[in-house]
Amino acid sequence: MFRRILTVVMLIAIACSFLSEWPASAETPQDAEAVQFNTGDERIGGLRLGMPEKGVHANIACKPKKSKEVLEAATGEYIQMWKYSGCGIELKMSSGRKGGSKTVASITVSSSGNLVTGRGIRIGSTEAEVLEAYGRYREEDGGSEEGKRFVAGSIYDGMIFDLEDGRVVGIFLGAAAE
């Protein structure tokens, strides 16, 4: 019995010595997630990544021109581009099988309209407004270029704002690179 108590006391002492060396300012996983851009939470108008095609039809009044479905080697998904020229929207639609139900894999907005991001940015917004809304999520690897492009998150999973003359001229949400 004495050995068990001694073993428990020793284990507690060892644990306490490790905890006393733990830095008080260590970043917790929750803190790290708080500054990461989450494309799953982002919206452009009523559109979001992963949205089923039924939801797309309810959120866009224009009729799409659909490309042929092609197998995307990088993801193993069947991809079809839906262009809504009258609304300035292009969607990359994805399905696990040819002819299957599709979901939104990426969203591109290229003309003014009533589509606004979850943080209030639209075509025509200023670069300063983009920085105020998304500055904390700026890609650190050089994807952003002042006056030309701002990347929130990354080109692999994020939101990209194309800029001209200090204003947003294009918005992309999704994976721009595989």
C-alpha cells in the first residue's frame, strides 16, 4: 500500500514540475483557430462553399451556362463550371460521381451587384475596407500584393480580393490552387 501511495505522489510531483515550466502565454488551439480564416463560415450573398445545387438555384436569379463535367485529378471529383454572365457570378460545382448531385466548390464574383461577403465587402469596396474587415487573416506567404490582390487565408483555402485603383473588382472564395 505504501508503494502505491509513494508512486502516486511521485507521479504528481513529476506532473507539477512539467506544469510549472509550461509558459503562461502559450497559444492554445482555440487561440490559433481564432486568427485562421475559415472558408466554411464565409458567405458571398446567400452563397457558401458546400451549398447543394438546390440552394444555388434559390439564391441566383440568372440562368447559368454549364460546362461539360470533367474529372479533376487533384481531387478525384467531377467538376462543372456554372457561369451566370448576367449576374457576374461563376461557380465551380463538384460531385463525387459523374452526373451526381453537385455542391459549390468555389465562388467567383466579377461584377457589381448586391452580393456582399460575410464581413460586408462587395465589388467596389475600397482596399481600406477590405483590410479593416479581413486584415487579420492576411496570407503571410506573399499571396497578397498591395493595390492588386488581398488574400485572406491562403490560395489553397481562402478568399481572394482582386483590386484596381484601390477598389475591389473581383472576389473569389475557395481553393485557387490545388
